[in-house]
Amino acid sequence: MTREEAVDVYSKKIRATGREYWLDEQESGEEYAHFYFLLNRDGKPIVADVMLYTLRLHHESEVLEIAEARVAEKFPGYDAEKSEPDLDAQVAEALAEVMVELQEEEEVKVQEFIEEDLEHEWGLGIDAALNVPVISPAQIQRFIDRYRAGDTDTDPDLYSFQIKSDFSGE
């Protein structure tokens, strides 16, 4: 789809919602939202394709990524696609242990961010994480309003969170 076609498609979808954005409900949940809104760049309408996360979810993703890398060092050649029940259980246990260790040591700290992809095929891609408990319709609208106003300042403080998972004993 071309940029112009995307603007046309999402203009119609957005108008039908009665809001200033269209939410992809298939790719959204309590702590993340994939949505689209329109804005003007260089006098032309473009589609902003946004993935907005809670900072807590971003933290959990970072912890998982680090834990997976550490576990991969302990189990070289492990292929999750080839089911080996005994090895799968060992890898899962090692992953849980590393994640708990990272959490207890508060080794992973994250901060709010807004990353822009100005080369996005429809005009603008945005990945962002905000220190809010949930990504609600009000949070989405507040993000859009701030973005359109040029207010893209984020909290520079670093945060660590407790992981919500069965293995952490919660």
C-alpha cells in the first residue's frame, strides 16, 4: 500500500471510530497498544504507525532478552524448535533462574523513550514506552496530543520493575 493509499484507508477507519486514532485490537492489550493516527509532515498528510508500551512491559522484555542470551551461552546449539523434553525443562529452569536473579539484583533498568522511524513506508513509525500502569484510550489520546504539540520529552529516570510471572513466586 502506498503512503497515499494508507492515508485514505486510515482516514476512513479513524473517522468510523469517532476518535482521533484507530486501534488495532488484535495487537493491543492492557500494557501495549498498536494504533494509527494522522498528522501532517511537510504539508502532506501521513499515517503514524505506533506501538506504545508500559515501561514495566518494556523492562520485562529487556530482562527476557538478557536472560535468553545468558542461557544460550550455557546451552550452545539448543534449538527450541526441536522438542527434547528433558533439555527443554533444563533450559526453562535456567531461564527462570536468570530472570529471577536479574530481578533481585535490579540489574536491568529502563527509561521512557520515543523512537521515530522517519523512513516508515506510510510516513512515520513510532515505538514508545511510558511509565504508566496501563495503556488506556485516555493514555493513547494523551500521547497523540503531546506528540502533535511537539512535546516528546520523556522521563530520564531509570526504573526497575518486578516481573509478573509464575516462576517469580507471585
